[in-house]
Amino acid sequence: MGIYKLTISTGTDLCAGTCDQVSIVLVGVQGESAKHKLSQKWYNFRPGAVTDFDVNIEKDLGELLLVRLFKERYKNLCMDAWYCQYVNVTCPNGQLYQFPFYRWIPDLTTVEIPEGKGIILSSKTPPVLQQQRKVELEKERETHKWKCYAEGAPHCIDVEKLQDLPCNDQYSFLKWSSFSYTLVTRGLEMKLKGFTRNQDSWSDLADIKAVSCLQRSYNSDVVSEIWKEDQFFGSQYLNGINPTLIKKCFKIPENFPVGDDMIAASLGKFKLHNELENGNIFLADYKILQGIPANKSINKKQQYIAAPMCLLWKNPQDQLVPIAIQLTQTPGENTPIFLPNDSESDWLLAKIWVRNSEFQVHEVDTHLLRTHLFAEVFNIATTRQLPMGHPVHKLITPHIRFTLEINVLARIQLIGPDGLFDQAVATGNGGIAILLKRAMDGVTYSSLCLPDDIQTRGMESIPNYLYRDDGMKIWLAVESFVSNIIHYYYESDAVVSADPELQAWVAEIFKEGFLSYKSSGMPSSLETKSSLIKFLTMVIFTCSAQHAAVNSGQFDFYSWMPNGPTSMKTPPPTAKGVSTPQSILDALPEVNTTTTGMTTVWLLSKEPRDRRRLGDYPNVRFTEEVPQKFIKDFQNKLTEISKFINDRNNNCMPLHLHYSYLDPKMIENSVSI
């Protein structure tokens, strides 16, 4: 019994404060206090306020377990939402208890916040905490329901409009305002230049500079200068925006009849069969696009999609260069294999078709499905199955921040009816759903785990693969951090397998995200600490580093449209010797389509304000000293990685691209754009 000193923090967002009446009950192992109204001075709960209160409790509550906050109408004032960051309580004996929250309380309601130590549910968990967790999850399951977005695709949040999202899943005011500003100003620039209504074809490739010069980056300028070079074309498979498609080739596919005589001019003294055996031949195969219906709504014209195959060679200079391109999956008289020694127009147009296919596969499979949609699955499952007091909830929450907002927005404005894909992308207007379903057939657990994926594709030793090198540094740093956290909270494998909330979380991810496909190799349960560590490393890496690798460079590589056309408006060539500079211009998207595509990749590459870099955890969810040390160690390791990457980039030669997409300082904690 005595005076309990409270410190309550309100968030800094513009609308975080409240005029409502806030009351509190303290709950301990020896009972709970009476309900105490907290002083309702106007500044106590203003944005950014950290306010102290003294509460006289007439009995000893013992060890504190949770606090119960009541938010009620004050006099006749209008109700307003409140963002409570945390409640700290110092007992009469000097013992400090921390209750991290970092959530909006939108309604006149009661919320219970457990004490900050991570707790795994067991028979020893106090009944009051068991009940708190049960009630919390029941409420979350009411607001976070699953629905089917497209047949065969991961399930998503059952929300049609942004305003229907729970407030804790919506952008902050700062993030939304900066995102909107970027969208409006970029669109205005284009309109002022008269591009968005111009349905003419380009008359000269150089004219595209008129659009791309409105926004620029170092890498985009370099790409516009070197985009025709074979060496650059090949390097994009290693360090471009889609560095996960290429794989080592030990046998030429039967439907890609490339022989020694055909590519002798490229290989010189080297023989194809020897280079295959030596592991110097690689394949990029876009068979997933075969038969995908092409968009018919872009400027009311039929568009075209190819399903090419591209053979690449690592030459003695350690350069990866294309040596043969076939634009369909079916060889024959009308399916020429294009070669570097063909006419300049033939070879250039063949490479442009491959880059167009690359755009489709990258945006729908690598980017949308494998980062955005799976991150949404992790988000919803975490919210529905792991209460805030669970250590895995504390670990995962920073990496699912704002994901639901950007994904709902994408389904409305990007890939929804009459969205940007329908306006400018070949797989729009019906093709996305089909492509997503096909892409799901190729998703495996190992393909989402970087070390396994590198090994499966045979990419362990190819030089200058910066995505692999930087990505492995990040993966190992995340893995070490996760390992420390898991070993701290889980005493044994038996505790992992007996954790009902954790097992429900994994099972729901398997069911709703991977549609219970056993062929995916995705676990439906976890029995050991090592399997949990790998799974959590995959989740965090997917939501942070992997998304950065396949998102942040979109403007750099696609703003120069010929390097990544969103669509093609003439069919692929069926013979050699017929392509000309004019036929290339005729095949490329019109001015307004180019403009729409460029605006989109600029918006998606530019992270709005209110960013959280990888390892930046300003919301203190882990209150124990040891996990806080683990966080600091993780941050120190990321700083070392960042310095290494910056030093390497600073030593780049002129007209060499900077690979900074996996610089920890450039990686967002979550999929939020």
C-alpha cells in the first residue's frame, strides 16, 4: 500500500493526443486496485506528452501483471482517438514495471496492457494473463479476417477500402501526407509536360529523356547510357531489380536447341559442352508467362507477352553476357534463336523483349507475391494468433508495420480494375490473377530462405553477385539476432513444440498464406528452436531486406523505359533480318504508357517519411536488459555491413552502378511502400 508513480507517454503523431477521460486499474498477483481517474488537464495527453501521475493504492498488489486503461468521454466533448505509447509504474518499494503498448485506442473502451517481459503461454501463466491474451486475440480476430483475393493466391485482409482498416494498421499522418505529396507532385509534373494524354509512339529513343529527366538518380542516369551493352544486360540478373530468377544450367533444355556451331562466335575457343560442365552457363527462363492473356485496354490496343528463354555465359573476364535468346517456349521455323552476332536491331529487340518479360515476372511474382502478399500473411497471422506479450510478437511487429495499408492501396489503385497495371502493364486487365496462381506453384520454403535459394539455383560461386554477398551478410546478422532472442525465451525444443500460440501462428501461415500446399515445403508446425530460428529469419528477411532488394531499385532500372518496358504493342518477331530501329519504336509503349509506368516506379521506389531502418526499434517492446543487449549487438553488426557496402560503392568506377539496395541504412524494417 502507498503511492504508485505512473508515467504515461502519448505518441507524437499530429492526432495522437486525446481530450477523453483516462482512468487506470493496476493488476498484480495479489489483486487489483480500484479504478483511478487521471487528472484531465489539457496538456496531460497532448501529442508527445510524457506525463507523471501519483496514484494512492490502499493495498499491496505484489508483482504487477498488467494495467487496465479506461477511455471514456470527458463531459460533453467529442470522442477522439488516443495513441498510447507506454505506461510505466514505479511501486512504493521502488520496483519499476513497464507496460509497452504503442497502439491507438480509437473508441470509448477498456484495454489491458501486460507487463513488458515476454511470456510464453503455459500452465504456469497467471490466470489473469491467460484471460488477457484470450480476450486480446478474440478482438483481433474480429477485426482481422481473411478473404480470398484471387484463386490460388495467398489470402489477404477482408477489407475493401482504406478507411475500413483498423486504425493500428493505417499509415501515420506523416507517412500518408508525404506519400500523397509524392504522388500528386509527380503526376502534376507529367501533366505539365503534356505526357499523360499523349498516345503517340516514340519517334526517337532519345526523346524518352524528356520524361526521365523530370526525376533522376545516379543509377538511372548510368542505365540510360549503358542499357544496350550485353555486359550490363547480364549483370542485371545478378544485381538488378530481379536477382532471383537466374540459375546455373548444366544441360540445355530440349525446347531451346542451342548448339556449339550456333554460338561459336560468342564462345570463341571455348566449347558449349565444356562450359556447361564447368558451371559457366546460366539460364533465365520465363516459361511462367506462356499463355498469359495480354492486356487489351492500354490505349484500347492489343498488347503482347512473350515467354522467352535466355542463355548466358560467364566469360573469362567474369562478365555474365547473353549468348542466345528464344522468344517462345516452342522451337520451330517461326521461332528464331537470336544471337549477339545478328543485326544490331534484331539483337536489341530480342533483349528488349526479355526485359519486358522480366518486368512482368519481377513485378507480379518476385515483388508482389514473394514480398508484399507473404508479408501481409505474416502480418494478419501475427495479429490473430500472437498476443502482444508473446516474445515472437515483439520480434515480428516492427517488420509488419504499415504492410496492410500499402497492400490494400495496391489492390485498389495498382492491380485493381482500371488501376495502373490495367493502364500500362501487359499482364494487367486479367493477367495478374492467372500469373499469381502460376507463381504460387513455384514458391517453396527453400526459395524464401536466401542460403537455400542460392544453393538450389547453383549461384554460390559466380563472381560479382552482390545481391548474394550483401544479402548473406544481412541474413546471417538477422539469424544471429533471432537466435539470441529465441534461446533467451525458449529453454528447450519441448517448449517450442508445446507453445500453443506459436503453433497456431505457424499453422495459420501455412493454411492461409501457402494454401496448405505440402509441396511448398512450408512447415505447418515447428518442433525445435533451430527450425523456429530459421522460420523467423525468413519472415524478417522477407519483410525487410528481400523487399528492399526487389523494390528500391525500380526507378533506377525501369525509368529508362527501353530497359524495362511495361508492355509491348506489336508481336514478337518470328524471323531474323526484319527488325529495324523503327520497328523497335513501334513495339515500345506509347508516350502516355511510358509516363504512367515511370510515375509508378518512381512512387514505389521512394519510401515516404516516417521510416524505420532495419534494426531501428524506437518502440521499446522488449523491456528486459538481455534482449535489449541483443538488439544493440544486431544494430552494431548492421552498422559494420553498411560501412562495407558504402566503402565498396565509393570505390566504383565511373559508369558503374552502385549496389546499395541491401545497405542496412537503406532497408526499411517492413513492407510499407
